[in-house]
Amino acid sequence: MAEVFLRRLTRWQAEQQREVMANLYMECHGLDGPGGGAARKAFLERFERHVQEPDFDMVTANSGAVLAGCLYGFRAERGGTLADALRNILPAEAAAHAGAGRLFVITELMVVPEYRRLGVATRLRDLLLSRHTTDVIVAATPPGAAHEVLRAWSYAKLGELTSPPREAWLGPGPG
């Protein structure tokens, strides 16, 4: 297997790569079969909203010409729907940080099956969070999508969110 290189994308670059990201999403979640069109459309709609969020940040993992993975998130805006939903299930100290606008939410973690268990997800996380080390870090990912890796990162499950369905996990650190 070729070496994996990480790359941070600007908001503009991420927007330009939306179809590639949708392909990655479909592959990572095994949705390439019939009926996958609705899941692809829903991902693209979410991605379009997420790219516009404050402090959107995204990193990709590439191995040669293969997109091996991606991780992205953003700072949840105070008073925003996501921040409010998370604040209701966060421990008190973390909720105080969130109320101060210091809540960074990882919203997608995707690594293609051939590159799993090789440390790609951890490398993506380390690069993404290198700019957000003082924030409360929460992962709000599709149900069941990233349990294994989030547990390995010592994240604690907080609960369930709706619309779209997400599981919230609190990262170690402040709060």
C-alpha cells in the first residue's frame, strides 16, 4: 500500500470537491447499491450547509491517486440549532465552554475500508484538531458510523440527536 499524505482544504477547495466527497461518503458507508441516490443527495445537502459554517475545517488523506479518507467539522455557532442541541446533553463544564462559543463539532469521518486500522483516522484527527486544541470537541456522526474509532480516541458517548440522526460523543480535553 502506498504512503498516505494528508492535506488541509480551504472552504473553496472543499466546495469544489463536493462530488468527490459524496463518492467517498457512499463508498465508506457501503451505499453504492440501488437506493443510494437519496443518501447521496442528503449528504450533499448537509455538506453544502456544513461548508458554510464558521471555522469550517477539512483534511483529506490521499494515497497516490486514491482518496483514502476525510475528516471535517466546524465551530458550532452560539444560538445555532446544533450548538443548542449539544449543550442540552453536555456535562456542565463542557456546556459552559460551548456557551462561550468554544465548541468544535466533528461532523464527518470517512476512511475507505482498505485504509482502516492503519492509523489514517487518527492522523486526520490530529491534523484537523491542531487548530482547535482549546475547544470542547464533540463528534456528531451518523449512528454506528464511527463507534470503534471514537472509543479508541477515548471519546465518551453523550447521546442521540435527531434531524438528521446523529450520535454525540465528547472528546477528551477541556470540559
